[in-house]
Amino acid sequence: MSVMTYREALNHALREELARDERVFVIGEEVGLYEGAYKVTQGLLKEFGPRRIVDTPIAESGFTGVGIGAAMVGLRPVVEMMTFNFALLALDQIVNSAAKLNYMSGGQFNVPIVIRGPGGPAHQLAAQHSQSMEVYFYHVPGLKVVRPSTPADAKGLLKSAIRDDNPVIFIESETLYNVKGEVPDDADFTIPLGQAAVRREGSDVTVIAYMGMMYRAMEAAEDLAKDGISVEIVDPRTLQPLDSPTILASVRKTHRAVVVEAGAGFAGMGSELSAVITEQAFDDLDAPVERVTGVPAPMPYARNLEKAKTPSKERIVEAVRRVCYANGTGSR
Amino acid sequence: MAVTRVVMPKLSEQMETGKIIKWLKQEGDRVQSGDILAEVETDKADVEMEAFGTGQLRKILVPAGNAAPVGTLIGVIAEPGEDIASVVGQAGGDAAAPAPKAVAAEMASRPAEVPPQPRREDPAARTPSPSAGPAAPDRPVVAPPPAAPAPRPSTAAPTVGPGPSPGAERVKASPLARKIAAQSGVDLRLVQGSGPGGRVVRRDVEAASATPADRSAASAAPVGAEFEDRPLSQMRAVIARRMPLSKAPVPHFYVSSEIAMDRAWTLREELNGLEGQPKISVNDFVVRACALALLQHPGVNASFQGESIRVFHRAHIGIAVALEDGLITPVLRDADTKSIARIAAEARDLAERARVRKLRVPELSGATFSISNLGMLDVTEFSAIINPPEGAILAVGAVRTVPVVTADGLGVGRRMMVTLSCDHRVMDGAMGARFLQDVKRLLEEPLRLLV
């Protein structure tokens, strides 16, 4: 185990996979000479050279298409989006090519590509650069979608994503790059895609959250513990495929669920989780599943408004109290 | 706009349903806020129910003689011509009603000895706006009652008792609550929901299933059968529910003593011979003796509180009064500070009002110790079940004339057996015995009771 930042954990994963498998290469804007807009690819150009670490023009659709084509003929590209919001420019490549070619070619081609980069609300990146981009991808059959919340997950899941034979959307977060945590050194350390993690055990309510919202939920859980409400926190880690057994097991234990997501709630991940829980654990629920989501508005630049748009600890606490029937009265 | 919903009030901690004895106002009568609308029979007493709004009593949804769960809409007060259809239509099917929670919170926040009474509240606050303001605190609708009053109630068959009736409206309950209810045989229609809008949630079912008496099972037997199943009266149901809550979890032990009552008897006859004094009973002596002894033995005047033992500094004595269909234990407060004559007067008043069920709610709880006397029924001795959360109860037998051994040989004496039932979690045998010793001494030297 080493303590390292989330950014370093990603870097280690890339380095290990680049060393392990010569089919792996990194492509994107400023990944080489500049060593990554967020320094995730630091040192890789020097170590692996320009054939493996490829700088591109500002042309997301183009270099994503290059990556998909390379994947079809046997390479394992890791495409970096400087911010995942730019993936909108490559949406046709991702949705219509990467996700569907295996199906449309009758299994003749698979597309083992990883498209990675930061997404979600950060620090005053405003309307166009703060979007929870996962919602655009997990809806598409054929894509896997990963949102790693911790340094260890960042490493273990990125390595699994690179080794996966299908296209994987791997969305990091600007706000987590400097988060430190223990990360296994083992070059064969991976975390399987589709495996949720219980971040905190509890008995009264299950809170499902990932990325920054997971950390906020942990803070809310601390506050709630003082009031005698025991919160279990489940981090799905992979949104597609979703580890519903772990989530359902937790809800069957606590009988209540609150889903937190940073993005606007309508048809969001919270909606999907709520539906899964309601369909499959209905008889175990003692309260409706609550969603705590971002306000449905473009992300404002102003700091105070950015804060107001994003789910707060207080809103998580309130939702938990509601499903525990502990709102206001303090009695449960 | 002043549509006031009249709901079955929660008049005691145990109250789940109340029966309308009679409506003092009829449909069409003018009603002022604070007027007595009806008399309600609860598990313990008959209580007058106040109006919380002013207008015309437009609708009576639960006719006299019928019972309804706490929080059920039982009537509507509004100005003539106001549209009450939506309110009436909501009977039993309301949404977003915070009141049950409010009631629960209120109950929780009140000290046990002061059960809530029907209170006058700001009529405005009792008047929900048509848009169902979340602030309206009295929109209690709980689990719809058995035979929830339908929108056209006057022709509906009246319901008797709290038993379920076919065709009752759907109970709002969480899926988990339904599952647990099905597993434990709890009838959701009899459970008062504490969730939003009266939703029955897990804790409500768990609380109900902790209650062994399945009231729904009390159905009438066929005519001519070998037996009949009589529905539990409200009081019997409460006794049936509460007594196992004492006997099972409270480890009882018993300490008995025989008390020479010769001098007390003589003293009582003397006192009763005095002009203008209330009649004093043997039990009044026992009450006074216990009150004084309790102050000397605070360990007996105590209640088990789970993490602690609450020791009372005042002696509030519950006096068991037998009624036709059960018993009730009105509380004689601060008995240690009261003279025998005052105790006699108060005890008689409490017992008389208990028999006609006119006790006020505060007189029904808060005892720190109880006395049950079956002497008038010629019982020699018996053991009583502790009335939780009290720590002890004294069972008193008859004063008998028996042969006794005296210094001179054999004589005739008056003797009375008493048995103290004690909660072993609170006290031990010796503590109970020492208390009893003092009670005995006070009764055997009864002048001590007068000074």
C-alpha cells in the first residue's frame, strides 16, 4: 500500500497498463508534452514515447474516431477528454460507433477503448464545464460507465477498464484529483467493473452516492450519527453495469434509501436507482426512495449559486430524516 | 373560508379509538369554538370534546354509539353554503397530513403524569386551506378507520367497536409495514400510522404486534353455540394489553406481612363517631401509612427507567377501583401531605367518579405506587400485578377477627394480611420487607398516622 493522490493513482494505472500491454496507448489533447491538462499523464511521454502517448489537435470527434478505429483493429486506446464535457463533440463516435460496432458487426469487431477525463461539478467551471456527463452515456447499450470516488478505485477500476474488451466511459473529477488515499502497489491490483462498495456500514438508511456526493454523504452520516441515525453508504463505483445486488442487500437491511447525485435529477442516476430499488425491494421499503439531486438549471459561475445548485450536506440530512420519519420531531 | 375538521382526539396515552357516546350538537346547530361538541368514551373515562372552530356543525360522520380511531374525521364545522364536499370526501383518504406525527411528538414531549387533554387552539390554525397547506396541524388522518365514513355516511351501516369491516378503504402503509403486518397477523386497519399522511410504517406495526391482544379476533359467536366471544370493552382491552407488559417483563417478587389492626380499628371507629367528619375506611389508613412509609423508603417509591431508577420524592398513590367491566386506578396525589380525613374524602370522590367514568385525564396517571384492596370481598390475601412504570403495589386483604396468642394466653384480635409486589429491577427483598415493616408499625401504632 502507498498513500497517493487520486491523480497519481490514475497515473500509476496508466503506467502499469502501458508497461504490461504494448497494445495500450494514450491519445488526447495535451496528454504528451504538456503531461495532461490535470497532469494525469505526467511522465508518460518520456517513459513510453510519442507512439504510445499521442498529442492531438483540438478535435474530439476526430481523435475519438481514431481511437475507435485503433480498438477495432486490436489496439487498446485510452482517450483522454480534457474535460468530459468535450465528449459531447464526440458523441456520435461514442454512441453510434464505439457502443454499437460489436453488435452491428455481428461480433466481428469489439471496441476495447477507454474514454476518460474529469466531469461533474468542480470549482466555478460554470455552465458548460460542470456537467454530470455520465447521464449521456449510461443510457446507451454497449457502453460501460465508471465513476471512481477514491484513489484506490481510480487505479483499480482504470486498470480493469483498460483490460475490458468493451468501450468504457471513465469519468473522473477535478475536485478529487488531489484526494489522497491508500492504493495497493500490486501491478495486478484491479477492481472488477460492476462492483459497488459499502463505504460506511449502518442500519437505518442506505445512502447511495458516488464521487463528491459520496464524500458529502459521509459528512451527513457523521452528523446524523450524532442524532442516533445510522447511515449506510453505498458507492456504486460502476454505473453500468450496476451492482444492484449490493445496493438491494443494503436496502433490504435498512429498509430506506436516499440517492444522491450531483446532476439535475430528472431521469438521472437517482431515478434509475430509485426504480431498481422500488421494483426489486418494494416489500422491504418502509419509506419511498428519496432523491437528492442538483437543481435543474445550468451551473452558475457565481460561487454562492454554484453551491446552491449542488446537493448540500444539509439536504442529504433532511432527506435521510424524512425517510426515517425523524424530521423535526426527533422521534423515530 | 373556515372549514374545520372535527377529528377524534387523542385523550390518553393508550387511546387508540374513542366511542362517541352522544353528540351534544346536531347537524345544523351553530357551534362556537370551545363549545362541547360531543362526549367521547375512551379506554379510561368519558371526556367532553371541544369544538376548535366556529360555524355550523354541517356534518356528523360518526354517529353516536360508534367508535373511530384517533385522528379520524368525525365531523365538519363550516359556514352554511361553504363547500365541504372535498373535506368530507377526504375522510380516511387524506394526504400530506402531519398531525399524527404532531400528536406523537406532543405525546413524547409530555411528562407521563400529564396526559394531553383536548385543548383549545387557534381556530385559524385548525382550518386547512383548500390547497392543503402543510402547516395545518390538525389534518390528522391516520389509517382509515374500519368502516371509514364514506362520502355518504348517513346511510352507511354504523360500525361497532374497533373491528374491521369489509370494504374499508385502503390503509396507507409502507410496503415493509404491510409485510411485517402480514407476517405477524396485525390488522393494519387497527394500527395508527405515524408517517406522513398517517402512513403506517414499520415502527407502528412493530408497536402493534408487541400487543398480544388481537382485537380483531373478538367476533361474535353464533347463537346457540357452546360459548360466546364477547368483544373486549375499551377498558378490558387496555388491561389485557398492559398487564402482560407488567407480568412478563417485570420480575415480580412478593413480601407478605400480617398486621394487627386492633388499634387502627378502634381509632377508626372513634374518628367515624365524630360529627361532621367524612367516613374513613380501613383503606384510607393504608393509603396514609403507605404514603408516609414511601417517603422513608424512597427505594420502593421508584420506577425502573432502563438506564436508571427514578426515585420519587412525592407519594402519589394509585387506588385500584373495581368496575363492572374492569378496574381503574385513579391517583391520589401527594398522599403524604394529606390528613386521613382529606384522603378519605378524596379517595371516595375518585372512586365514585371512577364508577360513573367521570374521571379527568390527569387523575388517571402519574401514580408512584398503588394499592389494591380486596378486603371488602372477604379476600384473606392475594398478590397484585405491578402497574408499570410503578415499582411496587400493595395487595390488601380483609381485616379478620382471629384467635391470637397474647401475653396472657389466647385472645381475639383483628388481623390484616398485606402482600407487597415488588419490581426486582428496582429493589430487593430486604428493601421491600423494611418498607412493609414500617407500614405495619404505622398501622399498629395508628396515632402516628394522625401526627
